[in-house]
Amino acid sequence: MSSGVESTGWLPLTADEEVLWAGTPSLAPATPAILVGFGLSLLGAWLPREVTIQGVPERLAFALVPLGIAIVAWVYLVRWGTRYVFTTKAIYEKTGVFSIRVTRVPIDRIQNTAFEQSLTERLLSYGDVAVYTAGSGGVNLALSDVPDPEHVTGLVTTQLSESAATTAGRGVAGAGQATS
């Protein structure tokens, strides 16, 4: 399966590790902030030409343009700077624009996964995925705004089942060898 994700400095894939799914958070929840940014930019460009406000210099209205652009750029960069990768061996979350934080949860440590979607998130096909690990007593990894979270959770569940079957198969073979 070609996901377009190769081993990088933040994603050290092993030789037998295959990427099952890779993605970034959905842009849908960021749409209001993006619209505000574009609106401020348009207002800053339009206001000095059409309206004269007593005591307010035109340059002040033009300041809305870079402010709006900065809002749009920041929202996009935060989304772009977040990556989710599910492999046959682990789940990875990379966050950061200027600095990077990578969280890795090995498949064999995962106890359970869950996803949550509000009505709006269901309509726009994104949601949150929670990963519970052994010994943590709670959510160990919370992935926000994941596109099609039901599919992604299903991939993890399938990989957990395959991993458990492989481990059980090794345990039975190991037990048979011990009695020989």
C-alpha cells in the first residue's frame, strides 16, 4: 500500500514495518478561523478605499490585511504540522510547526481504541480517535480531527487482532517446543 510516507527523521520505519494509513487533521474545523482571516484581509483592503473614519489613519485599516493573512497561515501551518501515521508496528503522532514532538505508541501496548464524532463532525466526516494503552489508566494518545475516524479505528482494531493472533501463534509454538 503506497501512502506517500517514507521513513524520515521523525518517522523511523523498520524494514518490516508497513504504513497502513497516514494523514493530517481535517481542515473543516479550522474553516471559521480561515474565513475570519480572509474577512479581515478583505476588510483591510476595502475599508480605506470606501470609508473615511475621522481620526483613523488609512494605514491602520491596512494593518488588517497582514493580520488576516497571519491568521490563515497559522491555522494552516498548525494543521500541516500535525501528522498521524499508523503502521503495522505502531501509531505515530507528530506535532509542531517550529519544533517537533513525536509520540509513538507500539501496537502491542494498545489495549483499546475509540472514536467520537459530534453531529457536525459526522456530516463533515472527521472526529477524534482515542488510543488506550496498557498500564496508563486512561487515554494515552488523543488524535484530533482525524478524517474518517471510523475507518482509521477499524484499521487499528484489525492490526491489533492480527498482532494478537501472531503473538498467540508464537506462544503455542513456543509451548510445543518446550515440551519436546
